[in-house]
Amino acid sequence: MRFGIRALVGAAIVVGLSTSLARESVAEWLQILAPPRAVEPGTEVQLRAIPPLAAGQNERWEIVSGPGAVGVTGIFRAPYVLPPGAVDTRVRVTRGSKEVPVQAEGVVRLAGGAFPGAEQCRGQDQAAFPERWTYVPVDQLPEAVVHPAPPYPPEARFRGREASLVVNALVCRDGHVLDAYVTWPTYPVAFSPDPSMERSAISTILRWTFQPAMVAGKPVAAWVVIPMAFRP
């Protein structure tokens, strides 16, 4: 596929362990499960910690060192471009209160290389690749030229489901979309994520074409935010 895939880690191994003990309870050993294979550039994996979360318990994820990003639910995103050879990123999960935290650290191994098409995506004079959550200052934002509407998913139509979502698209210097992902708004109305709508939105955006973003008269790669609505 041309865009990053969210992979649920089924077979996993423990790659790191660091624990702190709660003062008023029996010691809890917290371990991080990470992918058994190196994570490819531009892809996502779901990190897990054991033992499973208890009812009412929360956990926090963060990067300790190394490239990539991890969300609050443990979804780790590898950069689109990595140096040759394997690279390690150390992650940390924290449970418990701020006063009595229980923590574990683990290592996510990343495969060197580039997401397909990434090297040809960025501008010729663009120093760094625009990873996810990267702000790119531009003189002119990307502007959609070919923009078909996403088909309404039959299963959502059957349920009478309607929703609004936001597609974040990475527009390359030649105007095509290299990658895209969906975020669901929480204000003023919170919509529950719908996988069929996400698939429809992403597959459609990947067929859009744009006038690319411009900096000093030269095209560059940049992210653009596209609201979409599905109505029966």
C-alpha cells in the first residue's frame, strides 16, 4: 500500500524493562511488548504493556530517545526517512499517580531506509522531510486541483451513520499525495471513529492532485488539512 498501515502487534517480544515500585502496594512488574521485527519507515505499530490495564487505570507513553513519535494510546509512528542500518528508539510507559508512578522502558528497532516515494516527494532544496506533526512554513499552501468526493460507505449508509472527520494529507512537490491519515474532531461534536469512513476518505484523498506548496517560488512537500463530511 502507498500509505502507512496501522499494524496491531500480535506476536511480540519483551525488549526492555525498567520498573519502579509503588510504596503502598505489592511490587508491580511492568513490561513493554514491542514488535519482533524492525519497524519499516512511515508505518505504525501498536505498542502494548503488560500486565493489561485494570479498570479505571490510565497509562502514558513517551519517547525517551531516538526518532519517531508515540501517541497517548501507545501507537508508535516511524519516520518516513531514516539513515541506513537499524536505529533504536527507546520508549517509556507510565502507570499510576504522579506521586507513585510505575514505569517501564523498552526499545523499538527501526529499519533504515525511506518510505516508498519519500525521497522524490520533498522539494529539491527542502532540507528535512516533513514528518507527521511537522509544521512547514510556506509562502503558498497546497491547493486541490482534482478532488473527487469520497464515496459513502454502504455499511455506514445502512446504519444511517453520519460524521465529520479531518484528513491530513502529505502533498509532494509534484502535487500528488504520498500519505494520509484521519483525525476525528472532538469539538464542537465528538464523533466515534468509523473504519469504513476512514478507508473511504484516505483512498479518495490519495487520488487527489494539488498545486503544491511553494517556498521562494519553488515547490515543496507539505501537509494539508482537509475536512470531510459523510451524510446519508
